[in-house]
Amino acid sequence: MLIMGLETSCDETGVALYDSEAGLIANVLHSQVELHARFGGVVPELASRDHIRKITPLTREALHRAGRTMADLDAIAYTIGPGLIGALLVGATFARSLAFGLKIPAVAVHHMEAHLLAPLISGSAPPLPFIALLVSGGHTQLVRVDAIGKYAVLGESLDDAAGEAFDKTAKMLELGYPGGPKLAQCAENGDPARFHFPRPMTDRPGLDFSFSGLKTYTRTTIAAHQPLSQQDTADIARAFEDAVVDTLLIKCRRAVQQTGVNDLVMAGGVSANLRLRARLDSDLDARVHYAPLDLCTDNGAMIAYAGWRRFELGDRAGLAITPRARWPISDLTSA
């Protein structure tokens, strides 16, 4: 079957086509980075308007790249949450209307479930059960995956998500937007021995995360070294990145030990961080699986794939369009 995936949960408009036999056959993406850069973060109203401008031409481009037409589609999947309500409404309304006009089914997809399943698109799926580390701008979670739709949250951030902490720290260091990649790039020139930042909540049992205290510690360090030289900035960036990476590694190691599950899937925007990937590969006693770098951030491919897996389980969206800004992944079911 041929399924189209539409992603508009935040600041990227993604359209992709996934064929259940041929795999991913088209994946186009428009990023709003330049639009939001001067504001230092995403402006929801501007994001929604830009999705409206881009979603139709991107849909045409995806079909053209795949050599397919609307008549070839068997179903349309779209992100229904979590995310920015206005942005979600654009994609959901477009997708549901298109499916209705074509008289084909629509599938409403959970954004974080799509991230979780993105590493499976390549076909090298880990055996069930596996542990998933979901790290993005809005979420940091460890989830036990027993089946598609059967998820148990083992631990999550009690305040800032890891990606959010990256972005806010980059803003404090005046590195620009998007903060995560900018900070990681700056940290490459940092001295790892100069500063040692705390590894939050690793000195107590449990799998929950907290990054707000680390952010405050970073702010205090920045204030103590004003005016910052270029090397100061790089050293602080490196210390912050090392602290986040170590914290995530420690919690993943603990999750593997506590569950006895030896496969870990890492997904979400922060999973593109190369230092984090290297540390998990070298220091975690488990098999680690990732999505390709171009599928780590928000994209239509993960929505199309998750939509296909959900379609197989019998999921179909009704005519009502009900986007959800907040939606715990543990609320999902397997059918």
C-alpha cells in the first residue's frame, strides 16, 4: 500500500510517501529556521502561516519525486499531537480533507510514537521488547516498548527536556538558533577538562530526568566569567554538552540493567548529537539503534511509516479533527 505522511507539529513542514513493499520513496521537508531565527525561537502564529503556504507545493513535489499521483494513494497519515495547536490544525485539516475528497482512509499519528518508530524505517528493526530513549525539544523519556502501541514510561523529565535545555543554554551563550546544533558545533572547540558541570539526578535511584538545575548552573558559570571570550564560550558549551550526554548515558545504562532488555532505540532531534551517539555506542552494554541523521528531526517519513504501522492495526481517523497539544505516549493503545 502507498501512504502519505504529513508533519506540521512545530516548525518543519514534512511530506513523505511510504510504500509498504518498496519502503520510503519520497521525503521532502521545509524548515522554518530562517523564519524564526531573528526571534530566537519558534513563533507559533508564524509557524502556522508558513505551514499553510508550504503544505500544498510540498505535497505536489513529493508525488512528483515518487512518480505517483493522488490516485495512487491508499491512505494519508498526519500528526495530530503533541505539538503547537495552530500548526497541528494546518496539517490535520489538509490531510483529513484530502483523504475525504479521495475517499481513502486517514490515520492520526502521535508525534512521539513516530519518532520512536523512525529508526525502524531502514528495515533493521530491533527485537521486541526494546527500550526507547526519546530526546527532543519537548520530551525526554525512557520508554519500554513491548509492541506497537504498548508503551510503558520508565522515566521522564520533571522540567526542561534535554533539547529545550540545549536551546536555552545556546541562547545564554548567544550562539543563535537553532540552539542544539549550534551548541554542539561550538563545543567541538571546548576544553573538556576546564569545567565540570553536575550530572542531575544521577546520585539517586530512578529513571527520571531534570535539566533545569543544570541550566541554572550554566547561567551562574557564564555570569562568573564575563565578558566571555570565544574560548570561554566553547569550554562552557563543552561542559554543558558533556553533562547532558553523561546524564542520558547513566539513565540508559540503569534502564537496561533494571529491565534486562538489551536493545535501545534512540530517537528525536537530540539523537542527532554525534557525541551522544558515540558515548552510547562505546559505553552502553546494549545494542543501540538510531534513525538516519536526516530522519532524527521532525519529518514526514516518520509520520508515513507510523501511519502504515497503525493502519495495519486497524486505526482509522474519524471526520472530527482533534489536535492535542499535550498527549502522553503511555495513553496510546495497540489497537
